[in-house]
Amino acid sequence: MAKVVETRDIALDELTIGKGQVRTQEVGAEIDELARSIEAQGLLQPIVVSEAITPGKFEILVGQRRFLAHKLLGRATITARILDTRVSEAEAKAISITENLIRRKLSGKELTDGLGYLYKIYGSIKDVAAATGLPAGRVSPHVRYPRLIQPLKDLVDSGDVSTPVAVKTQDAVGGPDGTANPDAAVTLAREMSGRTGVQQKIMVRTVKKDPRRPIDEAIEEATTGPKIHQIYVSLTEDALYALKQFAHDEQVTQDAAAADLIQEGLISRGLLNDDA
């Protein structure tokens, strides 16, 4: 792990913006405002750099907007924290993600792109979480799509299936080594799409119960299983807003989101078996 060994002023013409920069959306937005802030208050947070491939140059790992603001102000130098060694593009992106999350919220696309890139490099959510310092639960939603098999990616790209459904499907039909039968995955994904969260869980549980069973038989059992009942509840405005946000994040209907939350709540209280 690279460490900061020195903090000093570096000439702007000695700096290059590294490929590991995670902020890619509207990089130049609000640079004028940032420049005015730096002019009035000084640079409150030094940029982070490491040696570049080109001799005598440094690569900006964190702080490209601060660098651009200094150029706008006509400054000759900028204060930088210098790492003790060059870092790979994956390490640079991990540093950039972590610093930007702490200092200024990344857009959803930037975070998804950055964490997706790291997942391709490291191959597991656990390793991405370790590299960025983020909780695994924070990493997982952003790397769902990259780990899908190609047939499921095609369904997501065409709009036939949502990413959460595709991930549930792959996890349901995946073997011990994480591989998934493409035909079974596509069949199950199409069947699960549009169903409520509870119905999806029943289908996943039925498939997992006997992975060697033909997928059509498992689906038939799941769809003719326990009867689904409908109830009506009253929510406060804040609770309704939170439910809508949850449904949006999970890419399901509000009814499906409410059913999921109720079932999970009953399970957590010990009032319902997880296999019920």
C-alpha cells in the first residue's frame, strides 16, 4: 500500500492528470467557484500525486479539479501530498473513489463506473471493499452488472430484465464455483421479471433447493406454491417517500418493495421462517 512520504509545492507543468481519476462527469463544473474559494481561503486540501511514467513528472491521483482551479488562477505551483511509489491504475482509482466520497459526493454513475472497474480488476466485492475502505454492502449494489454472465447482461441491456432480477437469477442458478447455466439463467430471469419481491424469493428458494432439477419444473413448483395475499396499509408521507426510494433503488414496484420489507421485518423478529 502506497504511503504519503512528503508534502510540498509542485510546479503545475510537472503534473499530469492520471487515468485513475474516478470523477469523469462534469469535471470542469463549478471550477470558477472553486477557484474563487481557493483564492480567498487558500488550498485547504492538498492534492495527492505519485511519480509518473515520464521522468520528472507527477501523476495526479486525487485533486484534478483543484489542479484546474490553480491553472485558472494562474498559479505556478500547488501543494501536493507525494506517495512513496508509483501506483497501478486500479490502486489510483481506489484512492480517488475513497477521497472523493469523503470530501465530495460522487455521482451515482461515477461511483458505479469506478467500483465496477475495480471489481473487474480484483474479482470480488470483499477485495474492492478492502481497497477502498468502503463497507461491502456499499460496494455490492454498484458491481452487480459487471459480474453478470453475458446472456443476462443482454437481457438487462435490452430492458427485458432489471439488474437486481438478473443478479438474483445468476445467484440462484450459479454453481459452487459461481458459474451459471446460461439457458437456465435466461429462463428464470424472464419468469422472475415483473413478479413481486416475495414471488421472486419463492422462485429463487425453490431453484436453490435442488440445483440439478430442470429449471422449468422448479419454476412450475414455485408459481403454484403458497397463495399470495394482498393487504392495504396507511403510511405517513415520509414513510411513503422512503418506500418509493427503496423501490427505485431495487428497481421493483412499490407493492413488491413493501412486501419485501414486511417479510424481512417479520423474519428479523423471529415471527417468520426465512424458508416460509
